[in-house]
Amino acid sequence: MRLGVRRLAWEDLPVRVAWFNTPSVYTHVPLDLPIGLARTEQWFRDTLMNVSRVDFTFTDAQRPQEEQQAFAGLTNIEPVHRRAEMYMVVRPGETGRGIGTAVLRWLCNYGFANLSLERIMVTTLADNQVARHLYARVGFVNEGVLRRHFHYQGRLVDRHVQGLLRSEWEQQAWHTPQPVPFSLDTGS
Ligand SMILES: CC(C)(COP(=O)(O)OP(=O)(O)OC[C@H]1O[C@@H](n2cnc3c(N)ncnc32)[C@H](O)[C@@H]1OP(=O)(O)O)[C@@H](O)C(=O)NCCC(=O)NCCS
């Protein structure tokens, strides 16, 4: 499948709300539930003024207006320290088809080549082995566990940390030193 990439837009928000209220997503992404459209619109308005994050929508290139396949982004972008965190969510029901791998590679290429980052990190909840397996396969290194780090659903939970350095990204066959175009292939 060929994916197009664009900045997250107002028209994506109802789809994003529906995904984040899906159990296969909200059990792995620690957000205050339920996620409503009004709160998401307020959140999005705030992101438009926030230079420390960039949020993308990945669409079926054949039907870019109605077929969102993934949302992903870089947050806590720190220009001085040249680091950022990443997140990603693949359309529920479409996982396991290579979309996540392609999106993650694109996001890393964007962060290192377009933004000149030195480090991208990601945190996951303890039971999200699927995501950690994917991040490790793409090249992320396990860096440890922040124990009882995050208040989520009434209790303190661990966050697993993985990171990818520029030097490690440069060793990946898929890395692109030139700024990445806003499209990609998933290989399926
Ligand atoms: C994590 C996520 C982004 C992965 O996206 P994806 O499109 O399924 O990723 P891919 O298809 O490229 O590959 C995922 C790998 O996990 C495996 N996988 C996918 N779904 C799985 C499942 N339900 N159970 C076990 N393995 C699974 C795939 O087979 C593949 O393994 P492989 O590398 O050995 O072939 C997606 O599952 C998702 O959106 N999860 C919910 C939100 C989330 O957890 N986000 C990350 C929070 S930081």
C-alpha cells in the first residue's frame, strides 16, 4: 500500500477520537478516557501553537481524504538537546500488515534527516510487547524501565523506555540521509 503523509488536520479529529476510544488502542495508550471530540479539538488547537511537537496523518494515497491508516508524531522536541519522543497508532483492524513498521521508519527518517535530531525515544506500558517488539526490530534499544512512573487508571504504572540514536539510525538499511518526501510504501 502506498501511504501519503500530511500534518494532522481538523477533519482527522473524529477518526482519531473513534480510534482512541477503541479497546485495542486505549489499553496501550495512556490517555484520560473517555476521549471526546470537544476535548480533542481543544487539544488540537493547542498543538497548532506548540512548536515542540509535530503530528502527522498517514493516509491511503488512493483515498487521502477518508482513509486514515495511522496517526504518529514527535513530541517533546528539544532543539537544544536534539531529542524527541515518538508515538504512533495504526488503524484498528489493520494492524499486522506492515503499516506500523513503515510509519515508524518514516518518522525516524523525518526526525533525524529533516529535524537533525540526535535521539528519538519512546515509552510503552508493560503489556505492550507488540509495540516494543516492533521498535526493537526497527533498531530501538531497550534502555530500562521507569518504575511506578505514571499515574494511569487509578494506579502508578511502569514505563518501558527504548531509544534510537542518530548513529544507530545511520546503520539501518532503510535510513535516508536526505529530507524525506511526504509519501511511503508499506510493502504490502
Ligand atoms: C503497535 C502498532 C503501532 C504496530 O503497528 P502494526 O501496523 O501492527 O505494525 P507491523 O504490522 O509493521 O508489525 C508489528 C509486529 O507485531 C506483530 N503483531 C501485530 N499485531 C499483533 C498482535 N495483535 N499480536 C501479536 N503480534 C502482533 C506483527 O506480526 C509484527 O511482528 P513481526 O515484526 O515479527 O512480523 C499497532 O499495533 C497499534 O497501533 N497498537 C495500538 C497503539 C499502540 O500500542 N501504540 C504504541 C504506543 S507507544
